[in-house]
Amino acid sequence: MTGSREAGCCRTLTIDADRPEVSVVLSTYNRAEVLPRALGSLLDQDVSPARYEVVIVDNNSGDGTRQVVESFVARAANFRYLFEPRQGLSHARNAGIGAARAPLIAFTDDDVRVSRDWIATIGRLFAEHPEAACVGGKVLPNWSGSWPDWLTRAHWAPLALLDYGDEPFHVNASRRLCLIGANSAYRREVFDWVGMFAPHVQAVGREVATEDHEMLLRLWRAGGQGWYAPGLVVVSDIAAERMERRYHRRWHRRHGHFCAIMRDEELEKTSLGRVLGVPAHLYRRAARDLGGWLAQLLRGNTLRAFTHETGLWFCLGFFKARWRDYFRRS
């Protein structure tokens, strides 16, 4: 960050003995079966419970989520239960931010297990990087079944996995890589500066959305940056449905839809103008993916064909959203 905002938002971290250093916001929806593993990992940290709190936001669950959370609250004074009736991940996270008491606010998911040094590492990273508005790290898979041949690391995004390698770096307007909510943390001031998580691009239920990416876009536009730390690690359970191609097709279509809504400057850049509200280079991209998909199918290379196919699904989602907006405005 630059200028007065840099000094005001990210240069100092004030420690108050009467409040925790880190607030963890965990949003959950109808995952009472796996939630204890996530909460257990947050309970089993190698720092004093006085240094952090865990705000579990029940996003209108209809299963036994509340009972699970209350069983942890009964034995951990730093755990709190919060009910958010408005369905959607941004609504839940924003409610958690409003309830959080610490200057650092971390996020993780109900199907994720954090490492024992997760809280300590978050505190250390912010102390070492006063220029960083947020930090994030690896989200690695836990899957006991056989790994499909087609599911390479190129297809990790629909699994909500992340691994940018073992070297740390800044993420900013020049290096636009996303830090995802399963393993990220922000300085509280960021939400006063650029706003809260946006409901219009939020995940509802189990569907994909882009609230993490949209938040970072606003941060980058404001001149802020984050820090990717490979030593900040969590492990995510992979649902069986995410190992199927049909899930990946749906994910890429919805991702295209939300990218059309977000209007990322990099994606919007075009020297060819726009056709029906779509940057012309995306039509060229779709044509390349269509040609690549057909060519690889004819060669019998279904693995490479599927990579091109997911590109087509992205373009379909993007085109439909933009065409609808274009004709509505016409």
C-alpha cells in the first residue's frame, strides 16, 4: 500500500491485552458430520487460547450444526457460536467480522483442518510483513480414494485447493493470484478501507462463487497487496462429487458467470473492442478452446480435450452473463 493509507492500514499492529490477537471466522452450512474435525484442529493450537478466538457462524443450517458447535463452546472459552439466517458465504463472513474482537481476522472452512502452528504463523507473518493487508497459504487435499487420471493440478481450482509453490511472494495488481478463504487472514482495517465481502458474488449452499477474488480485486484497485506464505498450511477434505467431471463443468460455467459480473481489469483489456458486451479476445479464446477440444478428441487424448472443454464452459458462463446484461440495457 502507498501513501497515508499504507501508514494507517498496515504499518502497525496494536496488541491489546484485553482482547485476542487473532479472530478466526469459520462459516458453516449443514456439515455437522465433518465440522468436529475442523473445530478440533482450531482447538489444538500450539498457542495459548487467550491469544485467539474462534467465531463459528452457522449460516442457517438445518442439521445438527448448532449442537456440534455448542459442544465445543462448552469446553473452550475462546469459542463462540453465531447464527446468521441470511443464506450465503459473504453474509456469514460479514457477520463473523462484525462479531470478531481481534485486529487480525482469519478465515477457514468447515471441511478444513488447519496445522497446529496456524494461529502462531498468521501472527508472525503480519508482524514480519507490515506492508501486507492479508496473508494466505496452501490448501492441500485429503482424499482417500483413487485420483482420476484427468484430475491434474490444472484442475485444482474447482476443488478449492491452492499451492503456488514453496517460495513466498506478494500478490497484487502486478501478480494477480488469489488467496482463498479456506486459508487466509486480513487486517481488520482492510474491511473499513475497501468494504466487506460482496453478497452479489457469494457462494450459496455448495455452489461456487468468487467472493475471495472480488475482495482482492478491490484491494488491488486501492493499491493494496497480500502475501503468499507456503508455510501457512491447511488440509481440505475433498467431497466425492468434486472428483467428477460434471462438477468441474458446472464450476467453470459458474466461474465464468461471476467473472463477467466482477469485471476484472485484466480480463476486460481488449484492443479489439467488444461484441455484445464481451471483450472480443474472449471470443478468440473460445474459438481456440473449441478447436483444441475437437483436435484432442480426434487424437483420442481425452485428458487434454477436457482442459479445453473447461475453457469452453468458462466462456459459456461469461458470455451468457454479458449477453443478458447487454440486451437488458439495450
